[in-house]
Amino acid sequence: MAIDIVVGMRVFTAVVEAGSFAGAADKLDLSRGMATRYVAQLEAHLGVRLLNRTTRKLSLTEAGSDYYQRATQILTMVEEAETSAAQETSVPRGTLRIAASIGFGVRHLDRAITGYLQRYPGVEVDLTLNDRVVDLVEEGFDLAVRVAKQIDPGLVARRLTRARTVACASSVYLKKHGTPKSPEQLTGHNCLTFAYSSLHNEWRFRRNGVEQTVRVSGNLRGNNGDILVNSAIEGLGVILEPSFLVFEALRQRRLVRILSEWEADEFSVFAVYPNRKYLPPKVRSFIDFLVERFGPEPYWDFHG
């Protein structure tokens, strides 16, 4: 019969500390016979006698005395491990590895992470900003913040908020080249495009239920949204970028929104993680914090 060594240790140390099988049985809510059986099985497993038994007294053998000392140390470690695991299920702590795009991370995650760490001082954040899509499992990330229309199968995602795209250019560029009045007029403009976009050089717009797809071209294609935004501010061309990237430039009038009567593609900001089961508190609490911070109407949506 297989023996549970940890349970056997607990019964044995309880017998020693109580001075009797009856006392140990009461303490552990066992029958006296069960307590006796656990110790007998432990002795059989070890191949040594741990206790000298008489009708009136129990005493430790030399092997039993040594085993008692070691068993109490082991049980203390087991208890500490169980306590630590229990706390891990309720208190956010440990290192939280996060991946996000550069543009969103620099503009929005920096302050969010600062606020989160002030609320949960037991957590340390390791943030990696990269505009490519990382492999969460292979690269060891707890979660990623991604802007997308949908998330690939095999990952778990929670929508944090929306991310509208807006077409814009600088007033200098528009004064020199004219302001497009319809999507098809973009074909005559220098359009700066994002390398990682699934649409490539196709920009989509909708109005009154009618969708128009325009194939655009330009002399700059980049894998970082900030490069495109800065180039547009300098007057190089037209961009179609998420409002979370351009909202400050729009408010400061460094960029001007065009085709505002048309709706461009809308994306979502997702928190993506590998597995829903046993989600650590540090991950769950961070996602909840981002939902609370960004909300359904994000502060970056520009209405001017």
C-alpha cells in the first residue's frame, strides 16, 4: 500500500509532541487506530523503528529522534510553501512580463504601469516594446497589449477599449497639395503607410453604409507608427493611424484631420495572454487596472 510521506510525517510528529497516539489522534481529528497505522506504515517504509512503545509510555529511538528533527524542518517548509501558494492566488506579486507596441507603450502604458505599481507594490514589471507580434509562450511573456481587429486562435484575449483610425496631414502639406474631399482623391497624394498593417497599401472608409477601399502609395513605409506621425507633422504626406497615436498632434493643431465625415477602420486594444486557467493575480489585476483606466470611451479619441 502506498504511503503519503507528508501525512505520515505529520502524524508521527504529532504523536511525539502529544506524547501519545490518542493525543495525536484528537489533534489531527483521526481515530487512534488510524494514527497508529500511519506511524506503522512510515516505519515500514523507512525500515527502522521510530518509537519505543510500552503500555504506559512512548519514547523516541535514536533513529526516531533524528527523523523527528528532520521531519519538523520539512513540514515547516511544506507549510511555508502552501502559505506562499495560497497568497499567490489572492495577492498580486512577482515579476509581470509585458509586451506592447512602441507607440502605444510610450504614450499610454508608461503612466498606466506607474499607477499600477503604486497600487500593487509587490509587483515588478518587465516591459518590452516592439512593433512585431511576439510569441507569448516561446518568449516568456505573461501578457501582451495588442491593437488588432481580432486575436489569433489559441490565445485568450480581453478587450480593453477601442482604437479608431483617422486620416490626417499637416496644414502645410494640405495647403501645398490640397485637401482630399473623398477617399478616392487619396490616390493623388503621398500616403505614408505602416509596414505591419494587414491591409498593406489599402485604406478602407465607410459612409452611410457604403464602403470604399482605396489603394494608396507614397515614398515612406515604416514599421513604427511614430516615424509616420512625425513625418506627417513635418509635411511629408497623409497618414491613416490610430487616434491613440495622433490625438496629441491633433489637439495641438500640428496635424489636421481629413475625411472626417468618413469612418475608417476601427480596431480594439486587447490584453492577450496564453491561458485562462489559473490566471495569476498579477496578470488579472493588471488587466482590470487597464480596463478601469482606459474605459469604453478612451481619452485619446479626438472630438475637435
